[in-house]
Amino acid sequence: MTEAATIADAAVAALLAQLGADLVRTGDAIDPRFHHDWADYPATRPKALVLPRTTEDVSAALRICHAHRQGVVTQGGLTGLAGGAHPGPDDVALSLSRMVGIEEVDASSATLTALAGTPLEQLHQAAEAAGFTCGIDLGARGSCTIGGNVATNAGGINVLRYGMTRQNVRGLEVVLADGTVVRSLNKLIKNNTGYDWPQLFIGAEGTLGVVTRVVLALHPPVRSRQTALCAIRDFDAALAILRFLEQEIPGRLLAFEAMWPDFYRFATRTAGISAPLPGDAPLYLLVETSLPDQESLEAPLAVLLERGLLHDAVLAKSEEERRKLWAIREVPAEYARHFRGGSVKFDVGIPLGHMGEAVGTLRDLIDRNWPEATAVFYGHVADSNLHLVLGRLDGAVLPQHEIEDAVYGIVSRFEGSVSAEHGIGRSKKAYLPLSRSPEELGLMRLIKGAIDPLGLLNPGKVL
Ligand code: FAD
Ligand code: MLT
Ligand code: ZN
């Protein structure tokens, strides 16, 4: 037996003895859904699964693991795409799936306080019911948790309007590796009292502590959403349209999503989602605004048509039509069904001035080397965020590392980032030095060493 396995057996025995079988599952009693996240790693059963109901349960579990020097992998909704929540065979997995609930919507502070395991969609419903809007939104909203959003500093479709998750967090409660509970359920906009420590835990991907409660800032309600699917000439036109809309309808742009024709055709032909525009345009945009009525979106689009920046556009005339347009953009949820051999996923940042050229360079690279792959390009381009996913429709497996080396090489050449929003987790660890200097990595190790000196939280992830 390995040393890790011996440690794990002792830790699991202590967890069971002190917390009981309701909170601690082992062997076949661990539901297979906790064996993996959305990254394509083979399912792995952790040594034990802890299902805390309260912050005190989380604290007790971490205290026991700390005493045994046992590694712990925190799991939220398991929709992460970087393998951060994927457990190893000797890890204890700690799932927040029972810590669900909105604790408060404070209308005077415009804040919402929730337990970390609450699905993002429940936060949306609670915010809307109280006359507000939640600023964080992404395709996985039904399954991802607010704790996971905080841990990954999730981006998504409304970043150009409300910022990343980081910009939406006012306060946090976290449990450190030794079980210490640190709480700042701050609702104040201004609070310059020393280090803003909650920010350290946002985007740390569970390597510094377990997030148990979140205070989010809410935004004024969006009373109407006007949405259009546009067919355009090229990426330069997309940038011109973005800057024009920012000037013409300031503060009203909620989403600005680009879809290259390979993505549009995958969604509308392979995945069979209805196609409101033909599939032969060089680039598609899905634009969503908070304008009050259809006419107020038609007006700027008419100017863009006149200027030749826009070739064609379809406006959603009802909520149902709006949902149908978004169904095209949300096809990534279907990849696993069509790419049965798995997919190679990228979530890169590219300076906007080079985005069009970078997509062309990447497309040439793929066509030359992996012509049998279906490769789809899309992204939250107003945030300089490009997604690229490669898979094979015949179920064959692609040479992942070879493709990653080549793609990240090109991303570095354009001075991009190896992760814009999904994080490093397990899958991008080897490529982190392409985006961070040795000094930055050294500082990150210092922080990790100070807060989790035994390296017990999410071992082997990020650094
Ligand atoms: P998990 O997958 O469970 O965990 C993710 C990471 O956070 C792991 O490292 C885990 O250890 C850690 N973690 C989870 N909960 C906690 C906690 N309470 N305390 C400490 N650490 C924790 N991401 C985007 O940024 N933008 C998108 O547009 C987007 N769209 C997506 C669409 C689909 C269809 C899918 C499947 C995923 C998408 N994602 C997107 C990725 C994913 O949804 C986000 O990263 C999300 O924030 C993860 O939340 P989760 O609760 O599922 O976390
Ligand atoms: C998205 O924007 O759809 C996501 O980040 C998910 C993905 O690209 O797979
Ligand atoms: Zn995304």
C-alpha cells in the first residue's frame, strides 16, 4: 500500500468515527456523479466523500483531514472545465451539494447572501423576485454553484456589463485547511480595512480554502431584453459594431458573443438547433441588450446595415424566440453527446486587435494537422475571450497534448492568456508558465504556502 493510501485509510476512519455515516460516504455508497467533473478525465472514485450540511461540518471535516495530513478536493456543481474538482483515488472529496439556500436578500444594501452550494439559477430567481438582477450568468447556470463560480472567478455572458465574479462579490465565509472559519459577510461598497482577503480566495480554484457563504452585490432589474442574431463580414466588423453599440446605447449592452461559421454549423446542423440565418456568413454575433423595445434595437442595427458592417440580422420577437437564439450559443452543453471520444477545449485570452488574425492562424494549423477534427471557434469576444473546441464526430480520440502544445504556442505568440475564465485546475497546469512569469509563480507559491502550508487543499491543482 502507498503512503498516501495508508494516510487516507486512517483519515477516513477518523472522519467516519467523528462525523458519522450520514456525512461521510465510502466505497459504493459514493454516487458515481462525484467521480468526475466536466473535464474529460476518467472517472475516479475518491477514498471518501464528505457531505457537510453546515460550515461547522466543513470545519470539523477539514480539522480531521489536517490532523492526518489528508488531501481534500472541494466539489461544487462539478461543471468545471479544467478538472479542478476531479478527485484522485486517495483524496477525500468534500461536496457542498447539501449547503444550498438563499439566506437573505437585503434590498437596502442590494446584496444577496447564499450558501456556497446554491445553484446559480436559484440566485437569479431570488434576485429577480426581489426586483434585482444577478450580474453573473453562464450556460451552466442550472448546475454550477455560487461557491464554484467564486472559486473559479467565473466569467460568462454578461461580463462586459457586470464584470467577472470577482467584481460581484462583497463578502465571503471560508474555511481554511486547518478548519479555521474566517468570515467577512461584508455588504459595504467601501471597506478599506486592511487587506481585502476575500479577493485572494476568488479564482483560487479551491487551493486556499473552502468557500461556504457568499455575499453578492445585486444590480438594478433588467426589465426587457432585446436580442439579435447578426451575420457579419469579419472580425474587424465585429469590433466596429461593438464600439458603435457602446457609443450609441451606452450601458445597455449585456452580451456580445461571436460564433464563427464552424460553430454555427455545428449547432444548427450537427446538433440540429433551428437556424434562423443561413450558415454561410463569415461570422455571427449574438447581441443582447437591455433596451426597452424592439424598435430601439432595430434603429442602431439599421445604421450598421447601411454602413455595410452588418449583412443580415434576426431579432427575437418573444421570450421563446430569444431562448431559441441562445440555444445556438449554448450548444457546448451538447459536446459530450457528439464528441464521444472526448474533446480538446481551449478558453484563451487574445488581445482584441489580434483576435481575427489569431483565429485564422489557428484554423490553418488545425486544417493542416488534424483535418479529421471538427473544430469550433466562438467566445465572449468583448472580453477578449476566445473558446476553441476540437472533437471527432466518429468517436475517435484526438492527440490532446500535441494539439495543446501547438495551440498554446500560437496563443503565446499573440501575447494571450492560457485561461480567460475556466481556470487552470489540473488540465492547464503545465501551461501556466506561458502566461505567468517565474516571479509571479513564486509569489503564488508563497501565498499557497502561507495559507495552506501542508498543501492539503486541491492537491496537485493550479500550481
Ligand atoms: P466545480 O466544477 O464543482 O469546481 C470548480 C473548481 O472550484 C474546482 O477547483 C473546485 O475545487 C472549486 N470549488 C468548487 N466549489 C468550491 C467551494 N465552495 N469552495 C472552494 N472551492 C470550490 N465558466 C465560465 O467562466 N464561463 C462560462 O461561460 C461557462 N460556461 C459553461 C457552460 C457549460 C455548459 C459548462 C459545463 C461549464 C461552463 N463553465 C463556464 C465552467 C463552469 O461552469 C464554471 O467554472 C463554474 O464556475 C464552476 O462551478 P461549479 O460549482 O460547477 O464548480
Ligand atoms: C461557454 O462560453 O460556452 C463556455 O465557457 C463553455 C465552453 O466553452 O465549453
Ligand atoms: Zn465561456
